[in-house]
Amino acid sequence: MNALSLVEEIQAGALDRTVPVVDLLRRVKLAAAKLKLSDTLEWVERELNGFTCDYDGAPRYRIASGQLMGYSPYRGTYLAHGDPYMIAVLSTSFFREPIGSLESLINAEGVTIVMPIDLKLAKGLAKNGAGEVYKVHFSKNVLVGVVDTVRNLVLDWAIDLEAEGILGEGVSFSVEEKKKAADVAPNVHITNYGNFHQGDQNGHQNRTMIGGVDASSNSLEIDVFEQLQSAVTNNIDNATDREALLELIKQMNASKNTSAFKQSYTAFLTNAASYMTIVAPFLPALSAYLPA
């Protein structure tokens, strides 16, 4: 029986749930390095080593909303409530940890992941002063979803390589295969990466590390309403919910910088509660239009 090529090993590993995704990504790193596929290498490095806090293109699959819970010596544990914008921002987190750490958390005991939130951001929710703390509770299924998405992206990438006639022999690739990889590099890369309302540190919204420290609100050089409309249109399958949110986006756009904006903004948050992973990165920019 002939030994599998590196690309075939990656395909087989992606289909085998007993193969840790962290090991799978190391094989992808080897193949991408030999084929000089820089975009894929960059993605693999971030998955293996974690996403830095100043990274401005959070992959959608690593952003999730949980349940914001408070605790005080007077009230015990309770479901946090208050300003809808603040609750939405604090309840949503970007999971920056290396994929190996996420796999370890999945295999640990318990069914819930608890993440602390930045104390400065939580300060506005405090009702009873000293001793009141807030944490976000996530189901482990959130982490399972992250890991499964990475596994699926790797499988798709390896299938695309094979479709282009790039398989290799053992862990090596021929000169012809390397040339093919160079020619098709723009079409053979990991997708669904870094496309979540991207920006940079110099004002191009967003660098919103939601659930962390940097909930940005730079002056916009893009149309946040147009981008939000596109995100809702492309990512919400329920037609009724989608149309309702699109109508509210129109209302917000029409009423920005007026006293009427707060009403349409609050209505949008209420209706978007089930889709916070899609809309949360836009909230800091939208809040800039709230009247002082």
C-alpha cells in the first residue's frame, strides 16, 4: 500500500476526530511553508500561537456571545442587566487563545467556560460598590464550534490543493507542484479568516476586542451602516429577522446624531440579541452616533 502524501495526510487527519486539530495544523504549516503559501502560514501561526490583543481582523468563528453574570456579597450570583449596549459588548468575547489551549479546555471537566471581563468596562454596571464582580459564562459547545470550524477550513484547503493537482510525495513537493501553488495562491488559501469588520489601529474601524480592553470608537472613514447591512444580509438566514434588522439599520442611519437615534438603536439591539456575534463588532461605532 502506497504511503499517503502530505496533502492526503491532512485530508485524512481532518476527517479523523481522534487527530487533535493542533497536530493537524502543524501538518498544514509544513505544507504551506514548502509551497510558500504565505496567507495560509499567517493563519496557521495565529491559530497555533494565539491571536494578539491588537489584532484587528478577528475571525468570525472565534467570536461568541455568552451570558453575563454578576456576583456581590449582598445578592449572590445573578444575571446582569442594565444598558443594552454595555451588556451586549461585555457578553461578547474574542477567543484569542491558541487552538491547543481551546482543545484542552474542551477535554477538561465541566460544561461551562467562565471568562472574567475587564474591570474598567464593568464598572458602569456596578450597583453595590466594592465586591461586585462580573464574568461571562459560555457553553463548551462554543469552543467545540471553534475547533470544528478550523478542522473544516483545513479540509477545504487540502481538497482545493488536490483539485489543483498538488499532492506531493511524502513530505516533499515537486518543482511543478510548487509552481502550480504559486500560480493559484490567490485561490488556494484558508477562507473565513480575518473578514470580520476589519480595520487598523489608525482609525479604520474596527479593532474592537470585545470582552477585552479595547472597545474602539475611532472616527469612521467607512460607512458603518453599509457594512452592518452587508453583514446582516450575508449572515442571517431567517428572512423575517433579517428584514426586521435591515429596516432598523435604515432607521438608525436616517436618525444618526439626532435624539431619535437612541430609540432605533435600542430597538436594533433588542432584535439582534440572537445574532450578537454578527453585530457586536459594529456596536462601538454605532454608539458614537448616540446624542450626548
